[in-house]
Amino acid sequence: MTRRIAAGLALLVLAGGLAGCRLPPSDMTMQRGSQLLAAGSPKSAIPFLSQTVASTPDGPEPLALLSLAYALDMQPDRAIAQARLVRTRPNQPPGWETVAVGIAEMVGRRPEAAEQTLQRVASATSPDMPIGQAARQWLALAQVLGGRREQAIETLQGLAEYPPMKASAMLWAVLIHSQAGQAKQSAEALTQCAAAIRIHDEPVPAGDLSGQALYDSAVATAAAGNLETAGTRFATLLQQQESGVADTPVWMALLAAARGEWPAARVLLKEACRNGSVRSRGLASQLFAVVCALEDRPDAMIEHMLGGQRLLGRSATPAYVLEQPKPEPVWFSDNLK
């Protein structure tokens, strides 16, 4: 039985919008632009989406994706201009172009405006919809950038009520609580995350462990709330294998955060962006985007989100699996591969 934490956070944030669009099967230009955007390359996606918009200027989906691409490429004025061109029906709930405006407002250092914009989307959509999930994630980041961290935690707690998003939301909460000096809450969030990943209740193996069994036992121990023992087992796993094994470097950073050791956790997470498997580095980069939001660095936040997205897109296999069973879906984004 395998479990994994290295599922993409930004996969949902970037590609969720594509899941909500009706792409014409014959429109290869649109398809290619969508793929590049989902792969974390908005700059490369812009020419393809612009070409699609030029040929179908009234199409709401191409305009919405183009505005999203401009926002993620940190061209906020162009993103907002494209979003204004989207034609909507009366009483139609806000769409992906509104999410793009919220991102653009964050890039433009207007977190309060971004929060209001994204709150409109979140209020009008269910968390079981891709746009509802993405809007809530971006809303939490806008609240962090605006210094409203308690509200960000509330947003994440609401998102965690939708089971496929629980582990993702709790990971973000681990970092937000820890940076605020709330070690107890950070530890609780990490325990909830581990419990969400450990979706089956097998007994923890006994005796000398290694490889996958040791990893599973460490996750199970964390899910039981014994983070100290979990940390010892993850440290042993690093000693047994090369430093790139699994997503253990990310776990070590999160455990430091849960102990209230924020400076060390930040350093470890930054190092995890460079060390470990491709998928582990991708996850670390996306989590470090939350760190950048906590430090009021929206440009760096976007850069790490996109960097993590590109890394995750390069790896088609689970991060830590020593054998190769079929991976279990843990987060919604697993279904977007």
C-alpha cells in the first residue's frame, strides 16, 4: 500500500480552469495553449491563446484562459483588459476570467482588491467544482498577502471540508501557523494532513524497516499525532537512501515547522526545492510559494508556483514509490494528470 504527499498544489490552481472550459476538439491551437498553461508555461501559452482569440473573438473560454495566462505571466494590466472582454449572460456567476483578475490584483500588490474579487468567485461556486477550489486557494494567498492570516486559515479550513482538498489545505495551514509562531496549530494541521494521506487504516509494521515500509510507518505515525517519532523515521529514511529519495525532504521541513522552528523549516523547504526527486522538488517549490506569500513577495510566489508546476509535469511517476504500483489519488489534482 502506498501513499503520497507529492501531489501538485498548483496543478489545481493552474489547470482547474481548463477543466471547466469546453474546448473544441478540432481547435489544436487552443488545445496547445491550454496544455502549455497547465504545464506552468503561461508565456509560451499566450501566442497560441491569442491566435485562438483572434479567430473567435467572442469566445468566452479563450478569452478567460488568455487573461489567466497574462495574470500568471505577471502582466496584470493585460490580464484585466482581456477579462473585461469576456461576455457573460445576466446573473451568470463569475468565471475564470474573474480568478485571473484576482491573481492580477495580487501581482499588482492590491491584496485587498484581490480578496474581494476572489471572494465573489468562492461565494458563487461550490468547493467540489474546479473553479471553486482554485478560487479558494488563491483567496487564501490573497488573504496572506494582505496580512489577514486568520481569515486565510478559515478559508483553508472551509476548503478542507471537501475531502479531496483536505491534505492540500492542511499543508498550507502548517506553514501559515508556523510562521505566526503557532506551533501547536501547525502540528495539528500536519497531523490532519498525514491522516488524510493515510486513507487506509493498516497497522504500522514492526521491527527494522527500510524503504517503502519505513516511509509508510513514518506517515502512519504522523497521522497518529506522534510527530517526534515520525521525524526520527524520516531522518532514518534519508540516511538509508540517497538524499533524493521520495518526498522525505519536504516532510522534514514540515516537521520542523510543526515543532515551531520556523527559520529552520524555511531553510529546509528552500533546500527541498533543489534536492530530492523531481516530484518532491515540484511540491517543495509550490509550498515555498506560500512562504513567499507570507513574506509579501507576490512575484516570487507566482514564480515558485510555476516552477513547481513545470517540475511536476516532468515526472509521470509517484515521487517516493520504490516499487511501481498504481498510485492512489490523494488530491484532486491527481486526476488532472
